[in-house]
Amino acid sequence: MIIGVISDTHDLLRPEVEEALRNCECILHGGDVSSPGILERLEAVAPVRVVRGNNDKAWAESLPAFLDFELGGLRICMSHKKKDLPADLSSYDLAVCGHSHQYACEWLETKGKRTLILNPGSCGPRRFHQPITLALIRIGEDGFAAERIEIPHMPKETAPKIDAGDMKTLIEAVIRETRKGRSVDGIAARYDVDPALTEQIARLYVTHPGVTADGIMGKMGL
């Protein structure tokens, strides 16, 4: 059995992603779908299990924030953010999350039980120099394993050109405003910046205590 795992499509379903999922018997989506049309196209490929992401607004109110189910002999849980996965994963074979746009695959051993924690990265719009990725879970008689799939960028699809000096100034401003308790949307509006970019900077600042603007730029690949 092959299970496709994707996340953070942000209203873009690339033909290469559809093709990579073509032989899957089920697709798991880790959230930030951004429109029902993406799910409709995925359902035409294979049945979909999906959780709601922080950018999935009113249209996605019926989508669950957390899923717990069995598939292909595996017990699986899903949430958009890794921090919202259960603290005790010992009863699960696979835990899926998204949100960071960065591929991560690690085995966790708890109480003698091994659990694979998988973030397939993002296969939606390119963000900075981050790769476009998804994963395939292959289940066989001897267990299961994850295969990382990277989608090549189109020749014309370059990372956004951002002046390093301007970016550092922006990051410093977001840090100041975050310290004041202002919301991401409020900061984005104040500085006329993309909310997704603002959210990424604020999240990196909050989740990495003591990080500097230069450190955030490094984590963003700039």
C-alpha cells in the first residue's frame, strides 16, 4: 500500500504533485489547503484525509483540527502544527504534521514503541529557497517507510528577490511588534507585508527564544 503525504499547498496543486500521487491508495493532507478546489482535485486521485490549517478559514470550518485513525494496518494521527500532536505518541505508528514548510522525518521511540513523525514540507508556492517536497509512505510485509519526493522548480520559478538589508529591518520590526503583543495580521497591515511572511518571522522568533534577526534570516535560508 502507498499513502501520499502532503501539506501546505496554499491553493496551488502542481501537476507534478498530482502525478507523484497517482498510484496512492490514500492521500493525507497536513493542512493549509486554502481552498476546497484543491481537495476536489485530490479526491479525483485518491481518498483524502485532511486536517485544518491556520490559513484554512471559513470554508474549512468542518475540517477537523486533529485526526486519529487506522489505515493500512497503521495507527495514524494528524495535526497541522507539530506542537498540537499528542504528547504521548507511543500508541501511534505514524504522526503527520505540516506548517513549517520544511521536510522532517524522524523516528521516536517511547515505551518500546517506534513512531515515525513526518512533516512532508510544502508542495505549494515556493517560499524563499525552501524545496518543494512531499512524501510517500510504502507499507509492506516488513513494516513501512517514508520516501521523500522533491519537485524540481520551474526554470522561471525563482525565490522572491528580497534585499538583505531591507529584510533584516523588516525582521527587527516584526520582533519589536511581537514583543508588544501585536497580532500577525496587525503587523502585516502596519508594514504592508505579506501575512504569511510576517507569520513565519513571528513564529521563528517565538519558538526560538533569544534568536536575533540574523539568526532568523539564517533559518529562512536568506
